[in-house]
Amino acid sequence: MSGSPDQSNSAVVSHGKVGSIGYVFSSYLPASDFAEVAERQRPRSEYHVFIDRGAAELVAFDKIVEGGMLARALARIGRPAPGVAVAALNHKPRYRALLTTGENVGFAAALYSRLARTRIPINVITHGSFFGSPYMRPVAYALRSNRNVRYLTLCEALRTQMISRFGFAKDLVVNTGYGVDTEFFKPQASELTTRPIIASAGAATRDYRTLVAATHDLDADVRIAADSAWFPAAVDISPDRLPANCEARSYVNYPGLRKLYASAAFVVVPLYPAFHACGLAVIAEAMAMGKAVITTRICGRSDFIVEGENGFYVEPGNVDELRDRIKELLSDPARAMEMGAAARSRMTRLFTLEAYVEQLMQAIRD
């Protein structure tokens, strides 16, 4: 990125008021985002709830222009996320607290707050994306003493790592969980198929080779939505070299993805070993749709699945174990449906967007 920030690719939203929360967005927010939500062409995210409540103002790339010389300089040299962090802190009289969407902008805000000697509360939604980086330990050393910064993890596994691996104080790390739009993703009828469909989705950290190896000769069709909603990522399979019962393609949009979930007997989210949270969105969406989920047991696993009640965990790369779990659900459709109903119930009780926003708000109030 060079020159001034491209405001045409970013939604300029100023629904907040002085004394509200500055919701610091770490990536471009398309100008069509809110219109698509209103038209139910995409699910809501937590920032939509904040905006609807008038509790936050989005601080995205359009704010860099008025964020000061350092913010503009960072954008010009291709560091827009730190640029947004600096812009947000330079607007600190307007906000009573900052909430950042991830570590790329949150860590920058935390470090710049020390340089600027500001004590504004900073709350970093933490995905664990830096946990595998060799730079994480020295960064953690620099961040641990910032008592005005709190880390809000997507699951308990991430909170444990922040405390045990990187030495953060327990009171600075809160498991606020994750939320999904349970009204957009909800059970719906689908067309009857001659064979059961096993669905999977996502691109980042996906172990589709293991899924294909486990299902290539089963009496079922495997449908893979090889898209990533978060960042570009290549999958580990070639769509034109798959077994006859497997298909991998882009599902283009959220209504298409929702239709795929609806058609599935259950959903499989195969993952490579990872310290960070991955697969959470797909697992949450599928469970909200009333589908049992089989996924890989990784260090950054979610809090959604209760083993044997609404889904199963399998060990990374274990083709036989994954195959056995898949065959178990294929052979007992009634159990798969019962587990799917339990999955839907858990999501609507504990992991709605509204519940997630309340958890975030409580952390900010604390």
C-alpha cells in the first residue's frame, strides 16, 4: 500500500459518540458490508451489534488520513494496521476505551500507548495468530507490563496459552468466547439427495488431504467450500484431482455457504496442528445450522464442541480415526440429527452474537 489510504475500499461509519468505544478494525471493511447485512446477504458480526446499539464507532482505514503524521507514514510504507492503531490512540479524547479486532492492530496499539504515555483501556480480541511466531516471546515481554491492556481470547485454550506460555497476568487475559449470527445461520430445509452429503468449508490451516483420504471410497458425497472469509489462503488439494465423490470449489457468498450446510448430514472441519484459533467460524456456523461437527483436536480449539454430545474431536492427521467417526454418523442418521439439534441448542444458549457482545462489554467495563 502506498500514498494515501484508499477510502473507496473502506466503509466510513461514524455511528458512535464522544465517550463511546473505538472499535479498531484491522482490515479493510467493504462499503457494501452494512447494506449486505441489511439485505440478509451476509451474517452480522459483533461490530454490527455494537454499531446498532450506538455503543461504538468504527475506526478503520478512513481514519488514518486524520490520525496524524505517524499514522499516515505507516500507511504509506505498507503498514496500515499499525497506522489505524496510531490513529485510534490519537483520537483518544473521543473514546473511553478501544476494542481491537486482532493482534496485528491490538499489539501495535498497546506498544504505541506506552510510547505516547496514554492509559486509555485497550481491549485486544485475541485469535492467537502470533503464538507460533518466533517474535511472540519478546513482544509478550514488552506487553506484559501494560496494565491498561486486556486480552480477550476466543476460547479458553487461547487464554491458557497466554498465561502459561507467555507469562501474562491472569487478570489481563479474559476468555470472552465467540459469537455467531444464529438468525442467519439456522436450520432450514434442503433438497433431497440420493446420497448423504458431508460438508466442509474454509481454507486456512485446513487438512483436506486427510478428509479426502478418509472418505474417498465411502457411499457419500463430500462437498468442500474452499473459501476463506478472513484472508487469502490456498488449500492442500487440487480440485481437478479429487475422487469422484469429492468436490472442492468456491461457494462465492454466504447464502451459498448456508445452503451447503443445510444440505449436509453433518460437517467436518479437518485442521493441521495450530496454536491459534482456526476453524471457529465454520464450526460455529455449522452448529448454529443444527449440524453435528467432527473436527481436529488442536491447541487453539474452540469451546463449542462437547465430545459425543454435539460433535467429535479426532487427532491431527489420523485418517483412520476420522474415517471411523464419519462412518459412525453415516450409519446412524438419527444420531447425527440428534447431535445436530444439541449443537443448535448450545449455540443459541451460549454463543449468540448478543451473548458475545455482552461478554466483550463486561470485559471493557471491568
